[in-house]
Amino acid sequence: MEPFKKRWGITSNYQLTIIFIVFALTGSISAWLSKPICFWLGIVKEDLDFWFTPVRLLLIFPLYQVLLVLIGFLFRQHKFFWTFEKKMLKSMGFGFLFKE
């Protein structure tokens, strides 16, 4: 666990545990929510066949990003997850969304 603590600037095992719980919950909730959202949007496997999974993953991605910050906030780790989000989005080429 020490590499994570050093990389993320965390000193407490408790905080690291909370961060891992937030990542786990966010992944599970975003995957779970993608099914009803796809149904609501009319995205069904029968229509898209092979493309259903890539389209669903594209849907999950922004949902995951929002949920990560929201759930991080609920677990009182907003600062960590907001910094994490900004860094990830900047590395993907979306740095223009954030003022320096």
C-alpha cells in the first residue's frame, strides 16, 4: 500500500481504505446505472449487436467521472477526488476545461 500512499500524497491507512472503497462503489454503481440509462435512451443489444458494449462503455465513462466526485464528497474525500479527476482529464486532453 505504500506506493499508493506515496504517489497520492496520503499518510493515513484509513484514508487509503476510504479511497479504495469510493473507487469500488463508483465502479459498481456506474455499471449498475448504465443498464436503465441505456434502456431509457433506447440503446439495446438487439439493435446495436457488436457495438452495444462499446456504446455502453462510452456512456459509463462520463457517469463514472461525475459519480467519483460525488461519492468522494459523501465520504469526505472531495479534495482528493477532484484533484484526481482534473489530472486524469488533463492527461486525456481535456485540460482546457480547467483554468490554471
